[in-house]
Amino acid sequence: MENEASYYNQDFQANGVATVSIGHAIHDGYAAFLPALLPQLIDKFALSNTAAGLLTVFYRLPFLVQPFIGWLADHANLRWMVILSPAITGAVMSFLDLVPSYGFILFLLLLAGISSATLHATGPVISSALSGKYLGRGMSFWMVGGELGRAMGPVIIVTAITYLSVESVPWLMLGGVLTSIFLFFKLDGISTQTQHLIAPVDWRQSLKQLGQLMMFLGIISFLRYITMASLTIYLPTFLTQEGSTLWMAGFSLTIFELAGIGGAFLAGVLSDKFGRRRMLVVSSIATPIFMLIFLYANEWWKLPLLMLMGFFSLAAVPVLMAIAIENAKDQRAFANGLFMAVSLLAEALAVVLVGLFSDRFSFNLTFLVSAAAMPLTLPFVRMLPKSVKNRG
């Protein structure tokens, strides 16, 4: 791994990109404890679906400051944020099922959210710098790490609770501590700072330049998250209400996320060659089709349909990140942080709306209505800038 990360380096530094991806995987594995624990937390504190959805909102709330974190990362080396995040989030999430009150859970999730916000504002920028001209591939590696973590996290936490005990769960935090130690040595000399910036760029000027792009990305994200809330946040709750065990509901989320790894990787790589917008169109059409089939399919078809939904729905994420970063020129960290903040607002609003709808109506109807939201992104996808196709 080279000591200085240059945005103009044309080589794909696989070792460095993979290292950041590993840190992302471990971190997001801990973050994925929350959806798997929702059914238990709902029972423990007698929560409505809306109150349960607000737990995710509190976790995401610190993402609002990501543009500021990104701006700092463009002008100073914030690699420590990437290094420490797995240990901090791992410690907080490992104690989540032991807290005595709903308010304390919100406090812990706020702490985990701060840790997560710093990682997600700076990690993709390091990955993009180490990816050279293969930005889509670099974002695919980043997303594969996250999806792998989100796939394994639910199984790890429900297995620990089922076969060990709730009191044994805090020991899981050791994985995050060891990961932070690993990153400390492997990321030595790596910087988040934009190396060729001569003087600080006014964030207001950058915001003005990126405003229209972020508006379109925000609309697309909001419509996608209406669909994704049913597929991720509320999936274990939906399945347990349909009669599944907690372990099976968590396993189903793992299957969904594992399939998403393939979609995230292929879509990012293919978008370098065939264009980002084409990948978004495929995702927006295929996902709702398989959701509708899933609702009315028998049990034998549920598993393969979960895999197809995961593959196509999560394929769009690295593509959207690549679009945000490649149009930012010298302010990649700021653009990434801004995109993450816009995505947070979109996700928070979508999660609350889906929760309110599911409280009033059935989960089946909620699933059906949310599936209709993703195709509405297509007109806005056409408004996104075209990407340069890398054929190297």
C-alpha cells in the first residue's frame, strides 16, 4: 500500500481497498445487530412499529453532520475516524439488549451513530483515492464489506442470544477492538486529505456546485428507501408477525444481505464500463417485480426471492456513491459526506412513514405499497450526469 493516497493515481490498489473494506465489514456487522434485535426490543418495551423505527432514526441522526466531517477530511487527515469506529460501535451495540430503558437505548444508538457517521464520511474517500480510475470497482469493494457485515451481524447476535445468553453478548465487542488495532497498522501513512488542494475551498461554493446533483440523488434515495425500509429495517419484524422464529427472521435478513453483496459488487464494476444510470434503471425495475412475487409466493420460493430482492435492490448503492464522488472534483470527502447526509434524511423520513403506515395497515399492504415507490425513481435517474466509461 502506498503511503500517500492520490486521487490521480490510475492504479487500483487492491490491498489498501480491501483493508478499508474489512474495517467497514466489521463495523457494519455490529450496526446490523439493531434490526435483528427489534422484535425483542418491541416486546421488552411494548413499542409500536413507529417507535421501533425511531431507533434507526436516532442511530442515523449524527449522519447529518457528515458534510462537515467530509469538509474537514478534505483539508486534514482524519484516518483515525476510520481506525476507531469498529471498536466504538462494537462496544455500544454489544450492550444494546442489556439496557433498562427505551431512553437509554436511544442514547447508545446516538453514540454508535456518531462513530458510524465518521466512518462512512471518510472511509469511501480513502477507498476512492486507492481505486484510481476504477471508482466503481472501489465503491463495490466498499459496499461488499458493508453488505457482508450487515449479512453476518444478525446471525451472530441472534445465535449468541439463542445458544449462549444475553449476558454473554458484550464479549462480542472484542472483534471490534481487534479490528481497530489491525487498521491502525495497515492504514499507517494513509490520508483522507485531498493531496493536491493548494488552499481550502469554501464549503458554500462546493455546496452551490453540488446542489442540483444532491437534489436528484436525494429524491432517488427517498423513493428507494421507502422500498428498502420494508426489505431491511422491518423485514425481521414482518417475518416474525407472519410466524417465523427470531432466528429464522434474522437468518432471512442475512440471506437478503448476502445476495446484496453480489449485486453491489457487480453493479459497481459494470457501471465503470456500461454507465451508472443503466445500473440504476435495472435495479429500480427488477426489485419491485420480485417484491410483488414474494408477497404471493409459497414458502418454497421465499428464499430464492429474498436473494433476488437483495441482489437487485442493493446493487444501486455503490453506483449512487460513485456518482456523488466522481462529480465532486477536489471535494470528494465533502461530496460523500453531503450525499450521506441527504441519504440519511431520505432514509429517516421513509422509515418513519413506512412505520406509520404499517401501524395503521397490515405489513402485507405496506410491503405492496412500498414496492411501488422504487419505479418512481426512473425519471430522476435520467436527470443524473452521465459517467465516463472506463475501459482500461
